[in-house]
Amino acid sequence: MKNKQNNSRRTFIKQASAAAIGFTIVPRYVLGGKGYKAPSDKLNIAYIGIGGRAEDHIRSTKGTENLVAFCDVDTKRAENTLKEFPKVPLYKDFRKLFEAEHKNIDAVMIATPDHTHTPAALMAMDLGKHVYVEKPLTHNIGEARQLLIAAQKSKVVTQMGNQGASLDCNAVIAEYIQSGVIGKVEKVHVWTNRPVWPQGVPTPVQKEVVPNTLDWNLWLGPAPYREYNKAYLPFKWRGWWDFGTGSLGDMGCHIFQVPYRALNLKYPTAIEASATTVWSGDFVEANYPDSCPPSSMVKFTFPGVDLFWYDGGIKPMRPEELGENEPFGSWDGGALFEGEKGKLLCDMYGDNPVLLFKDKQKKVAKPEPFLPRFTGSHQMVWVNACKGLGKASSPFEDAVPLTETLLIANLAIRCYDVKKLQAGKTPDSWAPYDYPGRIRLLWDAEKMTVPNYPEANDFISRVNRVY
């Protein structure tokens, strides 16, 4: 009997995980026609990852929707949620959650570390469940395309967790730009104060005892196996390439959303990066390939406009039109548009816009609204879309190009490090090379390749660990 149960479970997981699954569970509102609501008027939601950032998702939905199931590999991290909702079934493995609860759930909210977003989201969509996935959508570019294909096939409602996409201020910036208030935009600068966790650090060599509240194997999931160390979590995983996507992954999806919407951007045609050099001694460059660099600058070339990214405390030069005592973006980031007629400065979500002209007396009226607005929290915009009440504000069709762009930048950052290693570590070896190794990568979005530097293609996707 036990063998039969095990075989049944393995068969279920294999079927649910297959990319070419041959059936789709159609959402109830589709079966009932446009505007149809479930009899309970509530969405049955499962939550994968219930600590940290996920607590906000639960707060946003607990009053109006049904909390059907929880999943978390770390009961310490999930402590607050478990105390508040002791009766909601808890699973450590999302595969077991889907096996047990797939008939009871309509939708899934995923708020795990970056490297486990895609496996959970693919399984949910294969089962016909609407999905809300935290930013960045995926850990690598190949996964992003996988999610887009799965979303198109399953026709479920999707949303990435870059909440600025639901804010009115995001639309206001787009209306200023698209109305031509500052003329044709030629350059955009975006920046963040991240990382606010360690980066550019050596890989831990000491094996530590895994806390009894954590399932380390499940936390690693598809990432290559390594021994547990407190240097990886919580939160610090963002700075390790196997798990996170650095500052770009953490804040890029928020800040890039502003120019992406304003300028209707899709994919860049070229990317160029430079990154902080870390030294382990006099004239001896440290080699910490597992860890993201402490800071970086990236230039993205789009048709007609260049976009510049700065992190790790680096910012663009202060515009001369800005007064000495006026704030230059918010504490955690901002965006600056440079147009033919003037400039526009705003905070990270597009709030607090400031128009900058050489004639400081010039006044421009705010454009009349012409872009869509969304009601409620970013999470509830998605919930209502699942019920057939409006549209998602950051569906995968928009979120995938945005996420891919950030991950393409990480290709340039990682290849920058590779080139430095090839250049050697001693002063005598610098001369024949373009030290410290800046590389301009060309990007073929259709083929999803870097044609001029094949080494970069190694980072587009990876083979996942079986666990």
C-alpha cells in the first residue's frame, strides 16, 4: 500500500511539473462568462513563503479572501504568520501542498527567495492557478521566458510584485513624458542605495549547524548544494549569485518600472557594465565569484534612448537645474529623465515628480490623465483581476521583458568579472588588456543570446539540482 501511495505521489508531481502538460484547469469566472464571480465571492489562495515580505501579501488579502494553505521551509521565519493563523494547513514542500490542496485553491502567491520562484510558479500555472510572484520574477533569463510561455498557455491571471505598477504616480510620470513636456527623452538615470546586505565577500568555508526550524535541502531547492551558513539567510541570500540577483533584482523591478511604462520599453540591444574591484592585498585582486559586487554601473542601449543604472551608493551627477537644498531622489532610489526641453526627476515609484528647466521660472501644467488607474493595493488589483474585475497592473507579458532586462545587466556584470580574471592579477599583466575588463554585450532578444561574447551565454540559464 505504501509503495502504491509513493508511486501515486511521484506520478502526480511528474505530471504537474511537466512543461508540456496537456490540460488546463479553466478559472471559474471564465466558465461562467465575463464578470462571473465564484459563489463565495472570495478567492481561495495558497501562500508559498509566509515570512518577511509575504506578511504584507497576507495582510492585504486576509480580510477579503480565503487563506487556504501555507508553505514555508523555515518555521522561525514564518513565526508571526503561524501564530496569527494556526488553523491554516502548513506544508514545507510546495510540491506536497499542490498534491494535497490543488482542488481547493484558485490562486497562489509566491514570496520565496529568487531561485525558487520559477519552479513553484510553473507548477501552479500547469495546474491552472492564478499566480502572483514576487520581484524579480525569476532567477535567470531562461526561467523568465519559461514563465511567459506557461502564462500564455494556461491563460491564468499573473502579476509580478513590483507594487509601483499599481500606483497613480507611475502613470503620472508616463503622462508627463508621453505628452512631450520635456521633449524627446535621450537619457534616463535610475539608482538605488542597495545593497544593504554584504556583497563582494568570500564564500564561507565553515560548516555550521542547520537550525532545527529550517529544512536546508528544501531551502536550497534547485540551487547547487552547499553547506549551510548563516551568511546566506535570512535576506543576505540576495547577494549570492546562486540564490539572488543582487541590487538589480531587489530594486530594479521597482525603479525600472517608471521609465519602462513612460517610454514603452521592451528589450535593450546592448549592455555595458562596470563593477567595484575588491582587493585582498596590495595589488592583489580578490576573486569572490559566488558573491555579487559591492556596487556597479550599467548602461542599457534601447532604440532611441540610453538608460543608466547605479547601485551601491553611486548616483548620477546632480542636475545643475536642481537647487542646492532640493532632494535628489528618495533615500532608497530615484529616476532622472533627460529630454530635449528639460528634465524630470522623481522618487523610485514615480512619486514626487519635479520638472527641471534651464529657465527656473518656467511653469508647466500637469497633463490631463489619459492612462489607466488601478484601485486598491497591488495584491488586490491582482485578486480582482482573478475574479474578472479589471486587469492586472504587472502581468507577465509586461513583467518578463522588464525582468529580463535586469538579468541581462547581471550578464554584463558577471562577464566583467570574468574578463578581469583573464587579465591576471599582477601589474605587469595589465598592459595588453582593456583593464579592468569592460565588455559591451550585444543582446539578441529573439534568439535570447549574446552574439559577440559567447561566454555570457553560460549565465542565461542553469541546470537545476534535483532535490
